[in-house]
Amino acid sequence: MSPEVHRSRLLDRGERCALRAREDAEGEPGRAGPAAPARFDRGGGGTYPARLPRTRATPLGEAPVTQPLRVAVTGAAGNISYSLLFRLAAGDCYGSNQPVILQLLEIPPAMKALEGVVMELQDCAFPLLAGIETSDDPKVAFRGANQIFLVGSRPRSKGMERNELIAVNGPIFVGQGRAIQEHAAKDVFVVTVGNPCNTNAFIAMKNAPEVPRSRFTAMTRLDQNRAVAQLALKTGKPVSAVENLIIYGNHSSTMFPDFANAKVAGQSAVQAAGDAAWLQGPYLKTIQQRGAAIIEARGASSAASAAAAAIDHMRDAWFGTGERCVSMAVPSDGSYGIPDGTMFSLPVRCKGKGQWEIVKGASHDAFAKAKIAETLKELQDEAAVVKDLCN
């Protein structure tokens, strides 16, 4: 095919896309056009008009994606979401060919701030952003949602014990779990980011018994990313050279990075680091205490790195990981001695579109088994605190 003919075909495809877009916007003859969007309501939310995506010639043989994906995000005016939403709208999570409608949830006092976030999203003119909806009611925000990021939760205040934080956040995730069951799409897939994320995800799952429990996950990818980065720094290798470094347990200071089964540039991570004492001591402590160190250094908790990890988590769940294993807190099936149904970070292989499987067969020495038992005990203690919310 000559270059002139090839360009002509691409142009024709682009013109056809533009024509279809105009027909959808204006209404075909004999068909009513789209209804006017609702105005923004500071008190209870609103709907923003969907802007037509810029038309681009689709590569030959590649079918364009036209159906927008509905993506709900809670705590949408918060720091993590401020780093997350723009990447979702840019296509960093679901690909450069997948339009999204963002369904944003906030508490009533934060709706004014959310209005400003929406303005900025609009001002970016993202081609893939097919619409924005805002609400302070999870029943509205989760309506028809295919993907849900549970980011919002009450932060831990000075002097607050972890069990107190769990008790305060628990009722939030009771309501959100019920709203997911009643209003989300049948193919919904959920990641819980708001801390304590394992237990919050467990509460939401227990309050949505009609939704397959495999649809509920919690994020330990930030811990994995931190563990990978520190091992790469120690060995002088790029992060891409670190493989199979899996987080076990709770997203807390008890989580355990399984360095013994990891590899760096094809070599055992223990051999690559050349210092077993460092791995069991300073390395482990650095990963477990990284969040506190960031707060101490910048006066605020992790935001951009948490958003990046949430993107990694959901992108892998959406596209699949092939033979690669990643860390996800998922409902256990009894593997590795973890009681069935415990929301526990394990090695997971993603099959795409929210389907995943626990990867079995990793062996652990006495040190690793003790650390895994410690983080399991913490999760069981947390479950005891919220048992009345999970009936």
C-alpha cells in the first residue's frame, strides 16, 4: 500500500469518527439529542457535561473502545485523589483507548473543594474524560460503577490508637459496602486504599454478601514498590531488575516483604544484596516504617506514591500480569496457612478484567514464617474489633 493511500484511509477513518461524534452530540434525524446536563449543586453533587473525545485515527486492525468505563473514587478532594484523578483521566490506568466517567464522592464539608478539583480536571481537556459526576452520597456515586477506588477514610489523629481508628472508620465502610452491593455494576472491582485498608476492605466485603468476594481487594502495592526501590538502591540495579518481591499480610508496620523468594537480575535477592543481616534488620524496618518517615520529612502522609501504587494495582487487575506475580490483599483461600476469607496480602497473578488467582508454592524459612504469623495476628485482632460490623 502506498503512503498516500494509507494516509487517505486513516483520514477517512478519522472523518467517520468525527461524523459519529457529531451525530451523537446533535442527535440523528428523527432521534432526540442528549438531555441537558444537571447544574452543579454544592450541597449534594452534580453532573458535568461529557466533552467529546478528540478524534484520532485508529491504527488499522485495532477496534476503538467507545463505551466509557465508570470509575468511582471516594475522598475525591483529598491529597491522594488529587494525584490519582488526573492520571485516571489521562489513561494511565485503563489505557489510551478507554474513555472514563469519573464518579466522585466526598463528605458534605469537602464538596466546595471538590468543585475546584472538577474545574482543574475540565481545564486539562483530557480526551478520554467522558464525564464527571459528583455526590456526597455513596448510593449515587457508586451507581453503575465498574471500578471503585475506596480512598477516603478518617486519618489517624495525634494520640489515637490503631484500634480507635478502626472503630471510627468501620461504619463508613459498612455503608459503602452496602451501596456497592445495591448500586454498582455487576462486574464491579474494588480496591481499598484508605487505612487501615485490609480491615476496611474486609468490612466492605462482609456488607456486600451478594457481590463475589473476589471483587474486593486492598492495596499493598505501595509496600511492594517501596521494597523494590530499596532493594534496587542497595544492589545498584534498576527497579525493573527486581522480580517476585511479594508483600505478605497487613498494610501496616507488621507487613513482611518476602525478600528470600525475590530475584535481582536473575540472582537471588539475598545473594545480590550480599548482606542477610541488612535484609532482616535495616531493610525490613525501612519498609515497615516508610510511611512514618515520609510524614516526619514532609509533614504530610504519602500521596503521590500512594496514588501511583493504586494505579499499578488496578491496571494490573484490568490488563493482567501474565506470569508475573504482584502483591494484593485479597480474601484468602487458606493458602500459606492463612484462614479462609482473611483480607491478607499474598502473591497474586492477575488474569485481567478483575480476575486473579493466588500463586501457591512459595517456601518460607523460620524467620519469614514468624513474620507472617505476626502480621496475621494483627489482622485477626483488628477483625475482632469490627466483628459487630461484619454480621
